[in-house]
Amino acid sequence: MRWLVGGVGVFFFIGGLRFLALGAWPILPFMVADVLLLWWAFRASYAAGRGHERVVLSDDALTLLRVSPLGTEKRFGFEPLWTRVQVEETPHGDAHVWLSARGRRVRVGSFLSAPERREVGAAIASALSAYRAGSPSTSSMA
């Protein structure tokens, strides 16, 4: 990120000198704003990448831990025998994965792509199916 923003900054600085020599100085603030916006976009992208979810199936609970990009944690607990995985397909080819039990629904993996959400939904459904089949083992899916 530093190399890219620095390279763009140097390129714009050289271009800015040319515009200054031609008398087109009002372009300079826009060039500085472009470099600052590029830096901000990278910082925002890296910050958003810190958010994650963890689904843990243990002997007595299915737990969804959601960590926001700011680091705040939120836990959702489900009874594994009653929990269902719902994969809703949209008309545009997207998919949404929901964990539902006893009247409560929580969306899982909203930051993933549609194929990844389908894969996560299948993995959770498979783990719950194995749990219900009588072989409950502690497993973790991230």
C-alpha cells in the first residue's frame, strides 16, 4: 500500500509541477485530494478486512461469534438439535445463509461471495447432520 500510494504521489507531484509551469495551478488541490483518497481507501479496506465470524459446534451448543472491524464481539448461541441452516437463493444468483432455531434467525457470512456462502452453509449443515447422527465431536469452522 505504501509503495503504491507513494508511487502515485510521486507521479502526481511530477505532473503537478508540469501543470504549475503551464499556469494550471487549480488542478493541484485535486491531485492532492486524489492521493489522499487513495490512501484513505486502502486504510478503510484493511480495516474492513479485520471483521470476521467464527462458527463453533461443541457438545452442547452451536455458537456464532461475530467480530466487527472495530473489534466489538457479538455472540449468538443455538441449540444444535433444533438449529437449521437455510440457504436462500435470490433471483440475481446471490445466496444468503441463515441459522435459525426457535423463532430466531441470524445471517451468516454476509461479507463472503455467493459461492463461498453456499459452501459455508453446506459445511455447517453437514456438521449439524453429523452431530444429530450421534457423533458429536467438537469442531470449528472459520
